[in-house]
Amino acid sequence: MNLDRALVVSAAAKLHEAGIDSAENDASLLLEHASTEDQFHELVAKRASRIPLQHLTGTAYFRHLELSVGSGVFVPRPETELLAQVAVDCVPKMLAAQLETAEVKSTVTKPIVFDLCAGSGAVGLSVATEVANVAVHVVEVSVDALPWLLQNVDRNAVKTEAHNSRVTVHALDATDSEKFAQWFNKVDVVLSNPPYIPDAMIPRDPEVREHDPQLALYGGPDGLDVPTKVAATAALLLKEGGVFAMEHADVQGEGESGLPAVLRAMTDENGNSVWQDVVDHNDYNGLPRFTSAIRAQRTSEVQG
């Protein structure tokens, strides 16, 4: 057994004792990150105190991205990758439809995608770096998260430009729909991973409870107050037939009080349904994770 392997085995035992399921993986990544053996031991001690691995390495991996993360920004989770896939799948089809019907190609515009409650930018940047010719708007209100978002947009600028795409950052509250008036009825896709944990439900894992920002976690008494307001903003942004997808907790799927039911019940001021084709989707573990919907036909209240 070489020295590095011995260090990993010893550190993994300490991390496992601290209740960390991914002990050996974390120990290996910390060894890769450390410059010296002393620094490695310091990092292991911090990880054993349940500081998130991503805060110690400064990096979170999401789809094809390496994102800068740390204190003040939500660490993106693997289960959210499928939320980004919604736009990765449908935006090229939207662009192709434009090209098919346009008499003059110069009139074809970049499909517009909004990532509401963007945090680190994981979802929006995945779209911008995987899909060609798309205009992505990432929206975040937290003054602590915004520096990380800006850093990640800059970090992935070359990939974005290589796809002839564009990313614009907005320091806005996604629940304040009036701030988005200039984009009403102009957007093709809206994605969101909003705060959705009920206020009284304290997360079990210390990494989440003590280190993820509360603004990114709690969505109101039942967890769906904030998501409902964000969905209302999405309804105003989207064109008729536009695509909406929003993440939720695994207990907020199909059922009388889940996110799909909330979306199906949403109506405009004339009592018409806002969403159609509401469908819930599972994550990699087979758990309910996000809901998609199509913007229904508008009545006169949002035209123009």
C-alpha cells in the first residue's frame, strides 16, 4: 500500500465515523486538492465537522460543468441535472421550427430561456454551454450568491461563446413579477429550482442545515408559497406553448397538495387555466423531483 492510499484509507475511516456516506470518495478528492500532507489532514478534519466537500475544494460538478461554490450559495445537486435536460431537449426543436417557417433566415431569433432562482447558475449555464444559439437569462436575488453566479458565468464564457449563446445575469427577485414586464410573453422556456422546504422542516444533513443559505432552502409554511409565486412569474414570461419546469421535494409530487396540483389549479384573472399538459417527473433515484407544464393560450390580460 503506497503512502497516498494509506492516507485515503485512514481519512476515510475518520469521515465514515463522522457519518459521511461518501467517505472514501471525499477523502480521495481532498487528497487531490491538498498541496501538502498537513493541508490534507486539515481538510479532512473540516470535512469531518460536516463542512460540505464542495466548500473545501471550491468546486461543484454538474452535468458538464465545473462550478465555483462556497459560503452563501446553494451547492447544486445531481438530481437537478434532469431539470436542465428539459431545455437541452426542447430548445433545439424550437430553433428548428423557427428555421422551418422563416421566409428570411435573418429574422430567426435566439430562443430565450430563463433560469429563475439561479443560485450558482448550474441550470442556466448547462443550457448555454450545451445548446447552440440560445439566449439564457439567469436570475438571482441573493447578494451572497450573486458573486458566485457572476464568477461561474465568466468561468464558462468560452464554452458559451463556442455555442454562439449568451448569458445575462439579473439581480432580481423571481417572485416579484412586475420586475420582469419587459419580457412578458417573449420567453420560450422557464426553468426553476426554487426554495421549497417547508419552514418548520429542518434538514437532517448538517451540510444542508448549517451551510446552505436559508434563502435557497425555505419556501413558506408548506414549502410551496415561493414556488407558486415563481410559477406565476413564469406564466407571465412565457409565450403561449412555452415550456416550464420546476423542481420540488420528493413529497411534493402528484397528490392533492403537490406542485402538479398547484399548477393545474392556477388560473388567470378571467378564470382560465394558466398551464396545460402538467406532468411530474422522477429523478435518477426514481423519486418525484420536478414538474413540467406548457403555457396555455392567453386571454387579453397579458397580450402585447
